[in-house]
Amino acid sequence: MADYEQMEIDVRLESEKDLKTNVGKVIKFFYDKRRMEAEESGWPLKQVKGKHEGYGIAAEAFSKIGAKMKALDRGMKDYLALLQVKGEDGVSICGDIYAQALELAMEAIGMAADATRILNDLYYGYDSRTPIEQAIAEMKAQDDQEGAEFEEAEESQGGEENGDGEPQEEAEGYDPDGEPGED
């Protein structure tokens, strides 16, 4: 049982994996662009100072997403109602659904960028290290402090002296049970 290893198979299509990667890049780009534009305009984004302020920012973005979702829901209901009608109205409503879905995606990307800002200001802003990295650094600092209390030992240059200035005995051929002076 000790040789058991849990494996996970990723069954997503390559296009789904690429989409997630690319959306992540878009979110980072949008976050960086928004921050740069705010600084250039002379009104840089204020640092998020607490969890409550972060929640307020996220809630505002969530309400925008909710409004876009309602518009998309109305578009889907209109499309369903127009299925029975012949003509181009059903096709044109698809264009509206596309535009509404695009606006929803843009708001979702904006919310993800806001979440990135909150994370950067609250979690990474204080100390960019993770809690484990902080603990390791504290342990190293403590070890360094304890190590500074000890004096460094002087290195001796071989079998010449035993510390008293007297020559050390040769270890080769030495019999600890033998009588002194038998040599």
C-alpha cells in the first residue's frame, strides 16, 4: 500500500487548456493596463487597506456581472420566443446574445483583475512571501542568531602541538594498554 500513488488525468481538450491560459494572460494584461492608465491620468489606484474594502470592490464588480447576466438572460428568453417566428428576427437576436455574452465576459475579466488587485494589496502587499516561506526565513534568522553566540574554533595545522605548546603523540603505533616508556 505504501507504493500507491494518486494520479489525476486531465481530460480537457487542448483548446480548453489554451483558453484558460490565454484568459489568465488577458486578466493580467487588463490589470496592468488599468493600473498604468490610472497612474498616467494622475489618479493612481489606491491601495486596498482591509478585507472590508476588498469585499466592497469585489461586490461592485459582482453587481456589474449580475446586470450583464440579466441582459443575457433576457436575450436568451427573446431568442426562445422567436424560435417559432419565421424570418430574420431569430438570427438578429443571436447577434445581441453574442454582444451581451461579450460584455459579460469583459465584466468577468474586470472582476478577476479587481480580485488580483485585492490579492496584491492585501496578501502580497504586506509581505510577498507565503506563510511557509516566512516561517522558513524566521527559522533561518533564529539559527543565524544562535550561531552567532558561539565562537569560531581555531584550526590547528596537524600533529605538531596539542594546545599546550607541547608536541602531540603520534597516533600510529600507539598502544593505549601499553606501559609508558616502552617505546
